[in-house]
Amino acid sequence: MIEKFLTEEQDPKAVEKVYSRLVDLLSTGEEIIYIAVQKKPLVNLFPDCIAITNKRVLFFTPANLGLSIKFVDFVWKDIVDVHTKEEIIGAVFSVKTTGGGEMAVDYLPKIQGRKLYQYAQERKEIEREARRQRELEQKRAESGAVQFENSPARAFVPPASPQPFSQNNGYTAPAAPAPVAPPVSTPAPIVQETPAPAPAAKPDELTEKLKKLKTLFDNGLISQEEYNAKKLDLLSDL
């Protein structure tokens, strides 16, 4: 199980000790990504170790002459910076937290220091994106809450229920509405054409003139030709 953590000159005994302790510390869904082991130039009996998981960074320090081991851990969302500094002998890996804390291990093999920095940057990028998503969701939630608070409240008016009939309260139930007969279609009125009235006759003035003209003719005052001509003249006015 620990072979994949022995690829960059890690001390097998130190890795095994850290791994056995680390397995008991893992939370649900947490996975070990990398283990780095300190390598001091002269005496390296009880080296410090650094473990990186997908949720945190853990610093292990042997105590009681190697009989026990202490650790300090930092979750990724609380880490603001990771740094690796290569020196003449080995490298120094350090982390800084949001609370201003700082933790570091020196005398790490340079290849292990670089691996720590690489994995730490990848986790920080993932955490940075997760933090951005959380902030966006929080802003959306706050925006929705503001819109909800600003919307005018509408009072609920329950529908009026009919009051039951009672001899005591004197209430008389309203009469049921009379049934409405369906509309009856009325046939369109038939328009009959009325013949135009015949032109009205001339007033009695014409009749009187004709009578006078006949009287003149009967009395021999005008000739037949004059009578016919004058009669035609009067009738032509019709």
C-alpha cells in the first residue's frame, strides 16, 4: 500500500509510520495524495513528514524518541499560500493560513519539495474554484432574499361563506336565481316593397279652367279650333 509513496527517495520506515497513523485520521471521502519525508544531512533518525490529501495538509513530527508522533493539519480552504524554497541542501516547504499561522519543514529532498508544491497548487486551484462557486451561490441567495423582501405583501382575504339560515338571527336565505330562458332567435323582418304612389292630380284649379273653357265654347264665344287648342294647352301642364 505504501509503495506508491516511495518513488522519490522517501524513507520507508518513516512513510510506514506516518501512513499507519494517517489511515486512522482520514475522514469520509478523503484520500492520500503524497507523502514527503525530511532528510537531514547528518543525523536523520526521526525525520519530520508532510502528507497531502484532497482535503488538507498534515505536518507530522516524531516525539518521545520516535515512540509517538504528533501532527498539525490545515484544511485547504484555510490555506492562503503554499511555498517551496530550494536551498543548497534540500528544500523548504511552507504554508500560510487565513488566521496568519505558518508551518514549514526544511531539509526535504528537492524532488519531494517540488512534488509537494505541484500537488498543493493543484488542490489550491480546485479550492479556489469551489470558493468562487460558493460566493456566487451566496450572492444569488442574497439577491433572491432582497427581491422577496422588497415585493409588496398582499393580504389574504378569505372568501365570504354563506350565513346559515336561523330563526334567531333573522337571516333569510336569498332566493335562487330564476332560470334564464335561452335566447330565441327572431326572424329577420320581411321588407315589402310598396309601389310608388301615382302622381297626385292637379288641384281643382285646372278643372275650373276646363269648365270655364267649355262654358265659353257652349255659349259660342270661342270657336271649335280655339277650344281644342286651349284645352290641349291646359292639359299639357299635367
